[in-house]
Amino acid sequence: METKKSQQRFTEEFKTEAVRQVTERGHSVAEVAARLDVSSHSLYAWIKRLKAELHRVTEARDILKKAAAYFARQSG
């Protein structure tokens, strides 16, 4: 009888490092997932979430840069 793996909770640091191994170090998702004993599906989900978060933060930064430039022109 096959038993289901109990659902594990991973820290944000663990997830970030796992994603970094794929995105920055060039390891395959399958390799990293096997080495860290997580499912490839989970790793793909972490990558997708972190890319979305990066996109959101980048947009917020760009808006703040534009606002800072605007207010600098208004006060100067």
C-alpha cells in the first residue's frame, strides 16, 4: 500500500534558496527537487510566485522613482 507523503511546510529561506539554485545556478528543476526532496510541482510553483512577487516589487519601485522625480521638480 502506498502512503502519501505528509504535507511539509518549508521556510521562505528554503524556498528562495531552492529557486535560486534553478534560476541563478542553472540546475534543472528535476535535479533540485530530487536533491531537496520536494516535488517538481512545488518548485515550479515557488518559482512562479517569486517571479510574480519580483514583478510587483519592481513596478512599485518604478512608481516611487517617478513620484520622487515629480516631487523633486515641483520643489526645485
